[in-house]
Amino acid sequence: MNGDSPEAKTLPVPGGRWSRLARLGSLATGVAGGMLAEGARQFAQGKRPSVSDMLLTPANARRVTNQLAQLRGAAMKVGQLLSMDAGDLLPPELGDILARLRADARPMPMSQLVTVLNANWGEGWDRHFRQFSFSPVAAASIGQVHLAQTIDGRHLAIKVQYPGVRQSIDSDIDNVASLLRISGLLPSGLDIEPLLQDAKRQLHAEADYLREGGWLSQYGRLLAEQPEYLLPEMHADLTTENVLAMCCMGGVPVESLIHSPQAERDRVVGLLITLLFREIFDFQLIQTDPNFANFRYDTATRQLILLDFGATRVYPAAIVDAYRRLLLGAMSGDRPAMSTAASDIGYFQGSIQEKHRQAILDIFAQACAPLSHAGEFDFGQTDLAARIRDAALVLSREKDLWHTPPADALFLHRKLGGLYLLAVKLKARVNVQSLVKGFL
């Protein structure tokens, strides 16, 4: 056994419902106290501060970020989802606060980790291992990953879920949403209830590691004839609802390829884009988490390594068909076809004004620019993301337009946005049009 995890860098996960609620209560009290202090400071300077001036201070930003990160689980995840899915509708200061939660969480102490493993593997579980590193190689919102070697020589990556995550999902999401509403951090006209309900369903699914293991095995079968993709194998004898054991994969972080030759970067991004098209149009099954850490690259075999299938969603055939029509309409400049397809997906409310409908279609057309471009699209030389963001910000000020698209669309946007950011980071040049034509 390797007890190499420095406890000073860890942070216990509050496991009970009441202890987690108390954390959020102390957060609300701290934020309110910070508002009063900031208001007093500004009044003393002869200023008349607004509520947002008092609320969105650096000290309050730290309070929100630190407490949600300490809670981990759904409390941290809802902040991540809001920052990605409603980011254009949130005050920039709140977006900055929530965006910080996309970074890795602090790992739990070794004592808490051992308690979780005892509960899932039984006392004396260490007799099955030649080596088990208590220092995690990754820590995120729901669990952390450890490396190990079994007595029979298997090298494994073991994902261990934080205690209390599954039981606290619904209450955590409700409590965080209430905190954000009461604090005035969310626009009053923004209905995030559909997003929150689907976030609960998604997180309950992600918290079931047996289910994730099933998706991992299914993707392995779907991609068995494509050796350019490499997936870990699940080890069922050590996998439970709270612990997922997989063979350990090598490779380098995919974002580290920024120093690789242009052709290699282009090939990797092309593999990712092709895989997404296959997920949408062939599998009707999408791994919706765009975290760069979910992709690694074996420089020796030139294989793209795929990790983490907890956020996998099944997409209905009708939605897939509507997206196919939306992309075809965007590529051919057929606005009526785009409008019909977008309505079928659920982007438009019945009362939407025509000017707003056209503005949204403009954003779709811009987002499809890589598909409409003849030849290689240079992701390293485009300001497309900034233009789309600016257009969305203009629309977000139209309060009668605020409408949360269906969850299927939001989670797909999340994946598309993540891949786009990776393509930009790697400065890839990809003929996206030629890749997508076979699927349309």
C-alpha cells in the first residue's frame, strides 16, 4: 500500500443531509454579511451601491466558490452546469464564480476514502492489491481516481465516489438554486427549472457507476472495428455502484498536443469531430461531458483514448432527425428549413417574435460556419466563439425571449462547445464539411 496522500491538501466531504444544508446556510449568511460590509464601505465613501455591487465582491465570489467546491457532488455540479448552459444569461461576475468550479475539486482525506472502500469492498480489501495509491490522480465533482495494481498483476484506474453524493443530489440542487434565486444572482425572468430537473436525472445517472460501466462496455462494442479509438475495459469483480474499476490507460493529455506537428493536431481533432457525428447520427448516444481530461492520446500507437462515460445520454430519433435537417438547412442557407427544424427541437416558444426567431437562426448559421466552409476550417484563426457569445448576450437582454431550450439540446451544446474550444486550443485545421457529409 502507498499512503502518499498529504492530508493537508485534502478536504472532507460533508456526508449527511443536514451537514450539507448547514454548509449552504453558512454560505448564505456569509454572503449576506459580505454584502452589508461592502455596502457600509461604499456608503462611507459617499457612494450609493447597487445590490449587485454589494453582492458580487471578490470576497463573496471566494465564499461561493469555496463552499460549493467543498460540498462537491450536485452542489458543485449545478454550478458547473449553470456556468456552461446558462452562461450567456448570467451576470459576468456570477459566470466567473461558477466557471471556477470547472476546475478539479480537492480530494477527500485517506480516512474517508478507506471508509468508502470498506463499505463497497468489505474489510480487508487491501489483500487483493499489490499496490494501491491513496493519492488520487484526479478529483472532480462526483468522485476521484486512484491507481492500483492487483495481486494477479492487473494495473487499474479506480474511480471512487464521494460519500453521500447520490443521497444529496436532489436537495443539493434545490438548495443551491434557492440560494442563487434568493440572492438575486439569477435574472428573475430566467426559468431554470427544466434545466435543474434534468440535472437531477443526469446526476443520478452519473452517480451510478454500474450504469457507467455498462456505457463504457457498449461504446467499446460500437467502436470495436475502429482501432484509432481506445477505451479502458471495466473490471466487474471490483465495480460497484460507488466504485468503478477500469484498466489503467496511458497516453498524454490531449491538450498537451499543442506542441505536436500540425498534421497530428488536425488528425486528433478530426477524430473527435467524426466521433461526435457518429454519436449523434449513428449511435443516437452521446457522451455529453466535454472535459478535456476525458480524452488522452497515445503518441506511440496514435490512438485517441476515451474516458468517463457517466454523462452519456440517449437521443430520441426525432431529435436526431431534426438536428440533421437543421445542419442541412444551415449548410444550404435554407432559413425556412432551419426554422422548422429548430422548432421541432424545442428552441422556440409559440409566442416568439419574428425578429427574435431570425436572430436565433443567425446564431445557428454562425455556429455552423465550420460545416459550411469549403475546405479546411482553421480553428486557430477564427473569432467565431466571440461573435456567437456577443450575439447571444444581445439576445439575453430581451427579457421576453428568455427560454430554456430542452435538456437534450443543452447537453449537446455543452459537448459541441467543449470540442470547439479544444480545436481552437490545438489550432487545428479540419475539413469539417467533408466529415459531416457522410452523416447527412
